[in-house]
Amino acid sequence: MNPYLDDDLIALSDQARRFAIDRIAPGFQERDRTRTLDRALMKEMGALGMIAPELPEEFGGLGMGCLAAGVIHEEVARADLSMSYVNLLASLNGQILSHHGRPDIVRPWLKRLTAGEALLAIALTEPRGGSDAANLRLRIERDGDVYVINGEKTSISAADQADAAVVFGRTGAPDSGAHGVTALFVPMDLAGITHSRFDCHGQRAIGRGSIFFENVRVPLSHRLGDENKGFVQVMQGFDFSRALIGLQVLAVARVALEETWSHVAQRQAFGKPLSAFQGVSHTLADLDTQVEAARLLCLQALWLKDKGAPHSAEAAMCKWWAPKLAYETVHQCLLMFGHGGYDRGPMEQRLRDVLGFQIGDGTAQIMKTIIARARAGRAAVPA
Ligand SMILES: Cc1cc2nc3c(=O)[nH]c(=O)nc-3n(C[C@H](O)[C@H](O)[C@H](O)COP(=O)(O)OP(=O)(O)OC[C@H]3O[C@@H](n4cnc5c(N)ncnc54)[C@H](O)[C@@H]3O)c2cc1C
């Protein structure tokens, strides 16, 4: 129990956990091998209202708060971090589309999204680099009643599995920085779009790759927000995904800790359970303490969002701390299983899976710059 989760949220979380144990956990390792998300499972999740429940009912959501999205997200991630990308991408893109898209264009897509019938990607990073996110090169030019896109987005999660993507590109002059960026909603079946798939260390069921755009024509009606304002308006959605990513990786750390506590209480060495040795139990107690605290910070960020209060700094704190802590936690848990932890199996897959979020959605250095700017002021913390 904690002050953020009332009885309704706990019941929602319990329901999601039962589904995740029965339906998602059994395919965890198999999906890592086949490198594909399970579309049928996505639809089951949608039918149960597990995808972007925070969206209004007119868009297929349940009109619940962001904490509801958070508790479901945790339970899916606990069973399979890759499958929980379905929740993450739906909540991030769902917020962007519902706030900045033309209702007649985005409504049908949001209904498919919440039903688990569509997967949406977010395409920001380019080959030149991702940290300096406003320094985009992908070209978006206006030609009558369409935009024409040329260029490459890279390291995009679900690049080859997504049905559509939110794509950021430059409509302004090359040196226009954040003020010359426009966001478009782009169905992936348009002529001129191709993609590649990378061979990733972890998160292999969702995967990453490049998306190539060659004279891709997108109607003006698919613009998200105002022209040249895509970066300033649409990027605010990332505060939401940063708090969700925190819960996502900590859910993996928590299940790893549970299994490891149970293992060290039962396995013997030198005539005692492993947990009798402080080198074992204090290491786990230390990590368990930090995981508990980091989770509360993530819930606090979502609670602030639900209250309409500023939470950019808190979200950035979640995004740098939780992935680092989750990686350290799963690493130590793996070691507590001795040679068995090193075999291909759930623990080594978890370690591979959580590592990606020390990079994806922005590195620790960039998150700390965001926190510093919130605290000291933007002028005092230039890039
Ligand atoms: C698992 C995963 C999923 C991803 N999914 C997506 C996705 O769906 N969509 C998408 O658009 N992108 C995605 N990315 C890309 C990701 O957002 C970028 O990789 C990330 O923003 C960093 O950009 P980069 O890799 O180009 O590193 P660079 O920008 O080249 O940075 C390299 C290193 O330099 C450091 N650095 C850079 N600038 C500074 C600075 N000012 N101060 C201190 N250190 C600095 C960085 O922290 C980093 O350690 C994903 C990446 C991963 C690994």
C-alpha cells in the first residue's frame, strides 16, 4: 500500500497482474527468440481496457488517470518488458494525437490503438544523433495540400512493426533549431517508406530500426500541433513516458528481487541459507530500499501529472535513476543465482531488456540537464 494507489487502482493492478501471469509471461522468452510482438495478445489487452486507459472515452480510452496507466504498465512489464512497449507507445502517442491531432484524423487511429489493433512508433532520433534532439535534418516541405518527407529516422522502437508513427522533421530554415520543427502523423503504408531492423542486445520482441522516407506525401490534415511548433508543443508528452519508463524498468527489478529473495532464503552454502550472509542479504536489502523509493518517485510524477501540476524535473529524475538502478538490481540478482543466472533464461533476458532504457528516450546526462534547468533556470544551464 502507498498513498498514491487507492482500492480501485489496486484492483486494476491485480486484474492486470492476473492477465500478465496467465497470458503474457508464458511467451516472454519465446518472443525474445522470434523477435516479434504478439498481435493477438495486444488485442486481448485492448479488449480488457489495458491500453492507454487514461484517454477519453471518445478515443476508446476509459477516461481514467495516468496512475491507472502506470499500474497496468508495471504488471505487463513485470511479465515482459518488450510487451509493455505496447502500453508505453500507446500512452505517449495517444497523448500526442489526442492533444495535437485533428479529431477526424486521429479518432479512428486512437480507437484502433486502445483496442490493441494498431501499434504506433515515435520517430525523433536521426543518424546524426539523438541527444541534441532539436537539431533535426529530416526534411518536411510543403507542396500544395501535402507535406513531402525526405530523410532517415534511426533507432526507432518497433520501426518495422508499427502501423503509423509520429514523425518530427524540419520545416524551418536549417539553423531554426527547436522553432523550425513540425510533427506529422504518418501511416507506415504510404508510398516511399521503407525500414530496417537492428540486431538489438535486449528488448528484442519490440526491436529497433531505421525508417527511410523518400518523397513521402502526407496530407496537411495529418500535422500535429502548429507548423514549426512541433518540438515545443509535442515534446511535452515525453514527461509522461519518462515516468512510465521508470515504473516499467522498476517492475522488472522488483520481480527479479522477489525471485532472488526466495532463492537466497532457500539455497545453502557453508551449512546456511545464502541469506544468512550479510554480503548477500544486505546487498539485496540496499537495492530493495532504492527500488521502493524510486517507484514512489515515479508514482509521484504521475500523480502530479494527474493533478495538472508541473512534473518535468520529477519525470527526468525517474528516467535517469530507475533504468540505472534496475540494471544494477537485476545484475546483482543474476549474480546471486551463481552460474545458473548466467544461462540463457529470464534473469539474463531481464538484464538485456532493462539496459536499453539507459539510452532510449534520452540518456542520464540529458535528464540531469533537464533537472538542472528546472532548478537553476534555463539561462544558467545552457546546452
Ligand atoms: C532501446 C532504445 C529504444 C529507442 N527508441 C527510440 C524511439 O522509439 N524513437 C526515437 O526517436 N529514438 C529512440 N531511441 C534513440 C534514443 O532516443 C537515442 O539513442 C538517445 O536519445 C541518444 O542519442 P544517440 O544515441 O544519438 O547518442 P548521442 O546523442 O550521440 O550521445 C552519445 C553520448 O554522449 C552523451 N552526450 C550527448 N550530449 C551530451 C551533453 N550535452 N552533455 C553530456 N553528455 C552528452 C550522451 O548522454 C551519450 O552518452 C532508442 C534508443 C534505444 C537504445
